[in-house]
Amino acid sequence: MKKLINDPANVVAETLAGFQAAHADLVTVHFDPDYVVRADAPVQGKVGLVSGGGSGHEPLHAGYVGKGMLDAAVPGAVFTSPTPDPILDATKAVDGGAGVLHIVKNYTGDVLNFETAAEMAEMEGITVKAIVVNDDVAVENSTWTAGRRGVGGTVLVEKIAGAAAERGDDLDGVLAVATKVNDNVRSMGMALTACTVPHAGKPSFDLGEDEIEIGIGIHGEPGRKRVPMATADEITDMLVDPILEDMKPEAGSKVLLFVNGMGGTPEAELFIVYNHARKRLMDAGLEVARSLVGNYITSLEMQGCSVTVLKLDDEMTELWDAPVLTPAFRRGL
């Protein structure tokens, strides 16, 4: 295993220390328990947004803490859900009196621990509601989830719901926006290679030299099938087809197309995927009104990508375009 680390046991702590040093103008990092809050938290009168999950998906979630997105992020160990205590502390730290929304990826540990933290926060007088993101069309159930997994759509929920909170929507309003995004977003991913979790020291699964995995999860969970290596356009078709089959968007719909890298794929290759995915959506009668390409929710150094399609309306488009200032996502500020 070749990684730029010191001790596998200290990866998260040292990552957070470096993150704080690099972005002290935007965020404050708390240790033991570990969580990240925007530097001006709590913002009085504003709904607080808290998300989190296992580390290893950077820049998700800590990279999206700041004005216009999250108020706090709670990192667990690599690919391991955070426990309820730091989630509770983060929730309390961002409560500005208007309630708190938990944005939770649909993995069993994340869901259970955020539910527990919400119950504890309610006992302390904080109103908490939650949205569980489940945009992955690859599988209905797996060892890690009941229902569909939360993947690339999480970034879009955090951005658009974050903009709704920033403009002053109340808790029910922010939840309604987050729910609308989740209801209209679909994703599908693939892997060329596995990643290596530092404390494991070996690849999380085995792929032959000429094999790829279609429908992979962001922790290396199995996908729909393994197939021989193919061209970029052929692989893109394997990702776009299930999204269109599941979503069934009406011709003329405006969509946001998000092509995400899993951590080890060059941007040049992501733009090749984007180009063909955009053509496929246009051929289906859709208007690609907004785009996002890059590494936004990763799986350590996995080589691969995911395609996410969000069917837009005027409100979601306006909120997507709203200013945002975070370590990993900046626009208009």
C-alpha cells in the first residue's frame, strides 16, 4: 500500500487538522468529537444544515461547509458512519433557533446514527427534521442499505437546500426543497479499479485487468454486473440508460447533468463521459440547462465515475445558481 499517510489510525484526525489550517477563514474544526462548522455558526434565525458520513469521500461533506451550503459536517472513520454524539454536538453548534435539517445518505449506519442524534437533540429542545438521499438506480437493496443508496445526488441536495436555507426558508420549506431534489435526481456509477482503505491495507475488491464494475457504490459495494472493459461511450451508455429508464423524463424537460469522478480518474476522461452523456440526454429530448463535472463525491483513489441527472424546475435552477462560498464549491462570492 502506497499512500501519503503517517499512521492509518490517525488519517481522519490529521486530515481535519490540515483542512482547518487551509480553510480557517471559512470553517472551524472541532476535535474529540470530530465535526466541522462554518466559521460564523450558528447563524441566528437560519435553518441549520448538517450532513456527514464516513471519511474517504472528500470533498464531501466537510468541503461543502460554508455560506450557501452546509452549516456543519460530521466525518466518521474512513467508510464508517459517525456516531450519534458528534452528530448531536454539530446539531447543537449550528442551531440558530430555526431548527436543523439533517441530510443523510441512505446507508444503514448513517440513518440509524442520525436518527439517534435527532432524538437526543429534540430532548434538548432543538427541532430536527431529516431528508434521506437515495438517488442510486443501481440497486434496490444491499448489505449497507434498505432501499437505494445515497450517492452523487447528495451534493445537489446540499447545494440546493443550502441555498433555500440561506434565503430564509423555514425548516418545513427547506425540507420540501430537499425532498423535491431527491425525488427528481437519479445516479449510476462504475469502477475501473478498487480503492484501498488505509486501515485495511489492500484493495476493497478484486477486478480483473479487463473487467469493470457497473453500478458500484461509493464504498466499493457490488454493482449490477461485471463486464469486459469497453470504450468511454459504451460505458457511458451503461450509466445513462438505467437513469433514463428509471426517471422517464418528459421530452422538453430541463436537467442538470453531473459527471463525478471517484477520485482516481483524470478530468479529461470525465469530460469525455460528459460529452457523450449530454448527447444521449439531448437525443432523449432533454435540455441540459446546467452542468457539473469533477471530483465532488469520491471513493478514495478509486478509478471510475458516476453520472447524475436532476430534472429541474425554475425554483431548483434559481437555487442552484445562488451564491455559495465553501472550501470545495464557490460561486458568486
